Amino acid sequence: MALPIVSQLRAFAAVGALVPLLAACVSAPSGPPRSPREAAVGPARQPVRPPVQSGAREPVFRMEPGLEGVIGASVGDLTRLFGTPRLDVHEGDARKLQFTGTACLLDIYLYPSSRSREPLATYVDARRASDGQDVDKGACVAALRRR
């Protein structure tokens, strides 16, 4: 009979050891003390402000071997080079084109810059269509150009 009591005491001690850790997770209220009416209503909500636009950021053009003619290219240039994109996704002022072939999928990201009135290719990502594993970007560009 003594064994269950010892087990209960150990469990109680373990829970007791967690109390200070849990208490550290609780934050103290900030600001002046609230009136009972304010406490009943709940916390004051802050208005959501749109992000401040401090002008467009200039994109970084990531040139890598084998990407000549792709990085810095416009949508028209890329369409002439690879054909009609499988995907053409617009997100705000950015754009993603996806070109496919038997060897790979090529995602090209275009952003506006001071170089052009239209978005230009700044980054490329390449992967195998079969399993999504990364492949050499330059080799994928070369394979898709041969089509």
C-alpha cells in the first residue's frame, strides 16, 4: 500500500516543479491600471495600419553560371526563349513564370526595377518534375532552350 502513496507524491512533486515554469510564461499587464468597466469590456484594440511605403526597393539580380539571357530578361524575352509559360502568377507588382520540360521545371521570378517599366527576371529556381528535387539551374535553362 505504501507504493501508490509514493507514486502519488512523486507526481505531485513533478507538477509542483512545473508551476514556476508556467508562471514565467504569463506576462504582466502593461500600462495604467484599468477601471472595472474597462476590464469587463476587454483589451483595447489597436487599429490596423497599412505598411508604410518608402518607395520601391531595387531588386537584387542573382546571376549564376548558365543563366545569361534569363536574369534581367522581361516577360516577352522569356516567352521568346522558352515558349508559353505553364504558369503566370501575379502577386502585387511581382510575377512568377513557370516553364516545364521533360528534364525540369523552371520558376522565374520577376520584379519591377528602375531598369525597366515592366518587371525583370531577378531569380531562378529549378527542380525535377518527378520528385521536386533541386537541379542545376543552368542545365535546366539549357534543356528548356533546346525545345
